[in-house]
Amino acid sequence: MGKMVNVSGFPPEVNAMEVRQLFESITGSGTIHAIRLKKTKHGEKFYALVQFAQETHANKLLTQSNQVNTPYRLNFHEWKYEIDSKDKASMEHYIDGLLMHFGFLATPEKFKYLYSAGCSFGSGNQNLHFSAHLSEDYRMELPYENIGQISWHLSQEKDSKLLLIQLKGGPKIYENQNQHLDPEYEKLNFCRGGFDNEWIRTTDFTSSSLIGQSSAIVFKFPRELKVDFKNILINSSLLHYLTLELGFSYSSNTNSLAPVVDPPPEFGLPFEVLFNVSSLVQNGCLPPTSLDTAFYQFLDPKTLDRAFIDYALPSYYPLENVRMIILLG
């Protein structure tokens, strides 16, 4: 049994949202992932390809199809071809009304955020999926292999908890093209999070490329909400309090997707040294708050032999289970 069901016999005036409401009255709210209504080759009738989030939902509709109450006769069949990407369709829950913060850890207990937005959140088999709700909608996919560490934390707000994701790589970003879709297309199609052909790949949409300057993401969830993750290990217990504070941009080139640290002008650091420091910061191995005059003086070839500098910088990259080194003054 798969997640797809083919249902034929719909009149032409039916739309995808009506089909969703009709079937979810049997399978439960939020169980349908996608619907495509198509006209039959012969006649005026339409058939619906329905993709469920779980096989059990599809099976429930097939076994209880006699309970679907319509003035017209419908025929139900299994269907083997999925109409949306398997990973996005594997999300059992897509949570709306959340808040996400991009930024970096200044200390293990303090997160500095550079950019915040309302979002939706879901967990697939291979990626975390989250969407930013702005004047334009953006969708992001974070492959699990791009996650360094993930942990729950207590929030200063008693009714909230915080999910901290420390990054090894950035999310893929897509921009919604739904405003350009034909109304007839929207009538006949539904997909939770939008079909893939409704999105185009884009880059950092924030001013000053703040996502590119972020080495971690924090999501704020209701304290009592149970969140299920697929194929990713995470301790469900809440760790220590995590304080959120407004941070600052550290890049000297805010129009570039690759951030570059900006040392004081009196330090003429070689490009290779700047590149290595920028990489350490971007990967969350050094917090930008540690980049003070004393730090840059340590990297100045005028005060320290270049060979020692080149030897020391790689030591800041994390060991197998260490994500970040905090420099203590």
C-alpha cells in the first residue's frame, strides 16, 4: 500500500480545496499532502490524484470510501506515482506560527540573532523544511548532513522552548512564484508547502546577507508541543537556559554571500589568514564577539611568526564532538 489514491467521478465545478476537506473528514485534518485534479480523456468528469502524508491515511480512505458523502458516485483506486517530492511529502506535521532566528552562539548560554522572521516548520526523511512568511514567501531546506548539533533549551519565556541548530552548511533557499500562477491552476491543485515547480532557487534574501553570516538557527516552539523528528537523533530533554540577544554584522562585505571578517585597519593581515578566520566564524568555531583587538594582534605577522599563526588557526576547528571554542579573555 502506498500513499497515493486515484479518485474518479468528480464534476467540473469541484476544486482541490473541496476535495481536501471532503477526504480529510474521513482521514483527519492535515493528513493530505497534495492533490491534483485532472480532466478525464473522455467526457466532462474529473479525477483526483491524492497524496497522503502517511500510508495509513491512504489505506483509511480506501477502506472507508463508502463513508464519503457526495451526491455523485466516486471510484477509489490505489495509485503508485507520487505527485510531489518524497522528502517533503514525508513530513507528518507542518507546524505554523513559529519564530526563527538566524545568528551565532556568543557563549553556550547566549545566542546573538542577526535576523528573525515568522515561519512554518516540518521534518522530512532527509531535510528539515521551514518557510519564512514575509512580503514574499521563502522556503528553506536544511539537509541533515548540514547539521552539526541540535538541542532543546529552556527559554526565558515560560510557555516556550528553543530548538538550537548549529550548522555545518547552510540551507537551500527557494522563492515562491505562486503570485504568477494561473487561477485555474490554483483551483485544480493543492500542495502543503507548494509544489516544487512553484518555487525557484534563490540566494540569501536578507539585507546584508545575514543568513550567510549565521552559524546557527534558533526556533521558538510552544513549551508543551511535541515535535517529532525523522532520521535525526535529538535529546528530548530541555538543557540549560538560552538567552536571545540582538547581535551585529561582522562582515566587511555585506553584499557578498561569503562573509569576510573586518579587522581594525592597523592590522594588515594576509588574505589567507583573513580567509581562515572568516571560515572559522562562519562554521561556528569562533564567535564574532571574540574578534577583538587582542585576537587580531595575536594574528599579526608583525608580532608573531607567520608559521605559528598558520599552525594555530586549524586548532580552532572542532574535534569530533566539539562544535565551538569560546575564547575567554
